[in-house]
Amino acid sequence: MADLVTLQQYKDFNGLESVKNDARINAIIDNVSQLVKNYCGSSIIDYATSAKTEFFNIKDDLVDTIILEESPLITVTSVQERITIRRICHPNHRKF
């Protein structure tokens, strides 16, 4: 999983040039990135450069909104509806 910032971005932001604490800073970046992702319930950037397919089971006709697992949404390649055939059985024609 990708970290939310790189070591170089962190060092540039804080004006750091030394490599003395790079291992420690990398560990902090990794831990804080995971903490933020877990707290938000989203990987945030892990799928920013790769495709992700999400499936939803909508059980009624009242749903008009879906909430995606990942954000930000950059592009939508396709939206498909799965057509299922529901077998309706008459109560008098049950198989035992």
C-alpha cells in the first residue's frame, strides 16, 4: 500500500536535508499513513493510478445512491447492471 506522503516530500516540507533520521521518518510515515487510512475507512490513494472494480448488491428499487469504498473517484470506465432471473414458485407447486 502506498504511503500518503513520500520521505522526500516530508523532508522538503520541513526543510530537512540530512539522511540521519530517514529510517525513523519512513517508519513514522508508514504508520501514520496506515492510521489515517484505517480511520477514514479508505485506502485514499492506493487505487489512484490503477483500476479498481467495486460491486454492489442493491436489493430494492428505493436505493438511488451508492457510496464507494475508495475515493477520490477519478474516472468511471463503465457501469453495468447485472440482470438476474428470479424464480417465483407458486406455494402449491413446492418440491420436497
